[in-house]
Amino acid sequence: MKCTDASCIQQQGGVINQYMADIHRGYNTSRGDCFVKPKILSEEAKKPIYFSPWDLPLFSFNYIQKGLLFRLPENQDFSIATFLDDLKDSLSATLTYFHPLAARLATVKQQKPPSLVAFLDHENSPGARFIHSTVDLRISDVLEPTDVPLIVQSFFDHHEAISHDGHQLSLLSIQVTELIDGIFIGCSINHMVADGTSYWQFFNSWSEVFRSKTQNGHLAPVSRPPILERLIPAGSDPIISLPFTDDDELIERYSPPFLRERIFHFSSDSLSKLKAKVNSDCNTTKISTLQGLSALVWRCVTRARQLPADQETGCRLAFLDPNSVHMGSSPRFDMYGNEFGLGKGVAVLSGFANKFDGKMTLYPGRDGGGSMDLEVCLLPENMAAFESDEEFLSVVS
């Protein structure tokens, strides 16, 4: 499956898309799901939660989709049925602290003046969704191809869903996909109730509760309880009325073109050399490793795109434009600390969500010590040039 030219990649994408369609029809797979509610939900937690001004623009964003791939334990005593029960029980306990994830979105129409008010509603929600599926693949089928196989997108629920769909869909969905020799735990969270930091805080807390187990019927504590209050500017009305008459006016759905997706690895030694070189070239000591890597990627992607010399381009952490390089996630998030009794994860992978030409996603390297992984999404013709860039390849491990 290792191919790099555009026509070969397009053909590969067609084959994998067909395979994804077969999986969703039930071919080579089995699937079961249920809903999980918080183990304890206080009367205070049942009250509506209204959104802040910073939450509301996220209606049209995809769900955040990240997950961890683990090797199947060699221990013959391992039971997938027991493992799934433990996951669901610990998820229920974790949702006691992260109860907004078990809610649904709701919108009320106001008559005078005509407007909409959106909020989180616990009363009319069955809880978070939990899915178990099996697929006839091995870990090597996922990790060995040059490009991330599109089949990985089927490891996540709520494919192509946007935050506004949380009116009908669960705000949190966990999909446990059983491979021949591995287990993938994929987590999809509505972007209006979580950002990258709170996403991994939930994942870390769930792993912590799973490992600690509940003893004597008591609720397992979490070391970092979430802050659930929304940030409302001083003097502002906590209930924001949106000047629209219909939900459809709130949203816009985006269909990305066909993209190639690759993950590049950078050792701590390679990144240290890059940092030293960048600081030396700029006659300073203030440039961080992350800044140096971001600048390198920006320069190499711009070169690969062959933009006109007078074309403005940017490298940014938010606000998209077609000629920018967008750096998402962070290598500082604790991803490989989530073990669920399976040992350290083999890889962090993501789903369909929020990807476009120029989207870069940073992960900590599995080896630790400051190493990093970079997920790159580019148009096929841009990726072909980018992955051949000598300056970039000099840093890749």
C-alpha cells in the first residue's frame, strides 16, 4: 500500500473508501452499542448549562476525534467482555465529574425579539454513547502504510458530524474497535463542550478511574476535577440570545477535498539540533522547540505549494485561511499516559474531524523525552513535494 504519486493515492483512497462503506454495512465486522449515564447526577448538575460567547462560534466545527491504539494483551486470562464492562463502569464514574458530556444540545426559540438560545440539556439525554466493534485488520495494516489509511476514520463514531448535530447525537461517543491483534479506543467529543485541553483531561481522568477501580462501592476520585463554569464577560447576561429565527442559520457544513495524511516522527535529539540551529541562525536563545518545528513546517509547506512570491501566507493556531498552515493539538498533552490496563499505547490516531489542506496536528512522541509526532494533511500534489523536501527530511527521524 506504499505509494506516493497522486494517481496511486487517489486509487488507494477509492479502495479504502469502499472498504469503509463495507464496514458500515456490516462486512467483516460486528458492532454493538449502548448509552452510559453518570453514576451519580446531583440536582445541581441537572440544571441547564448556557454557552459562553467563545463556545457559540463552534456550532459548525466537527467533533474532536482522537484515540489510542493498543496491542492486545498476550495474557490468556484477558476477557474482552470483562474489559468492556470495566470500561463502561469507569466511564459512568468519570461522567459523574464530566456530566456535561452526557447531556445533549437544546435550542429554544424566543419570540420577542425573534432569537435563539442554546444550552446543554441533561433531562432529555440518554447519556454518552458506547460502541464495541470488531474488524478484520492487524496493527500492521494500520501503522505500516506510508499514508494513514482512511479505514482509521471508521474507528470513530459521529463521522462528519458537526457540533450542532449534538441536538440529536450524543455529545460524547466512545468506540472500542477490536482488531485481530489490538484494541483501538476512539473518542469523539462535541467541540462546543470541549477543546483540546479539556478533551485530554477527560481521557486522562477516565484512564485514572479505570486503573484505580472503585473500592467498597465508593466513587473513584479524579486528581484533576474539571472546571464546568462557562466564562462569561463581567456585566454580561449569562444567557445569550442569538439573532436568528432558525437553527439552519447557525451552521455551515464543510466538505474537504481528498487529502493525503501522513505522520512524521521527530526524535528528541533531532529536535534539539533543530532548536540550536534556529536560535543560532536568528542570533537568539529564545526560540522554543515547538516554534522552531512550526516555522520549519510552515516554510516547507509553503515551498511545496509553490505559491507566487507575493502571496501572503501564515502559520497560526486558529482562524483558518486557504494559504495558511494550521498547527493543532499539542505535544504537551498527556496521551500515552492513558493505559486502561493494556500497557502503553502503540500510536495516537485521529478521525475525519476538522481536516483540510495545511492542517498539522502535534502529538507527543511515544518514546517521550521531548520527541514529537506530526500529523500532516495536504492535497496529494502538495504532499508529494513536501515529503521530498530535503530541509524537512533532515529533521525527520
